[in-house]
Amino acid sequence: MILVYVEIEAGAVAEVSLEAVTFARDLSTAGNGVPIDAVVTGPVPEGTAAELASIRAWLEDQDANPDWPAHVRAVLEDLQQRLAPEGDRGL
């Protein structure tokens, strides 16, 4: 597994974090699909949840594995819960 530290600065992902994600993606590709996880710190930019939802269909088409679309849906639903304001998390 590759773990990437992603920092939010001034409402956007820091440039060095974008570079780290790109590097992780290249390493993953070279390693035959090594999984990538990220630790994100800083305030969540406004509209992040909506942006994730908008790319769902594209993400679901990125792998031929028949289980991939269900995995994408599960991950995005989990992220949606994590990004929701505390009162909306259903906890």
C-alpha cells in the first residue's frame, strides 16, 4: 500500500500534495496496481462532496473488474458521510 499525506491550504489541495498524489499514482501503476490511501489534513473545501459525486460515473468505468463499480459506490458513500457536517452524519 502507498500512503499519501494530502494537505489542504486556503481551501485547496497544496501543490506539493498534488505532486505526491501524482507520484503515488505512477508508483502504483509501476507496481501493478498497488493500493493508494490518503490522509487529508485541513478544512474540507466547500463543494468537495458534490465534486466527488459528480465524478462517480467516470470512476466506475475505470476498471474492468466487475466488482469495481460497487467498490467505487461504497467508497464515495463513506466519503460523503465523512465530509458531512457533524450534525448530518447520522451518528
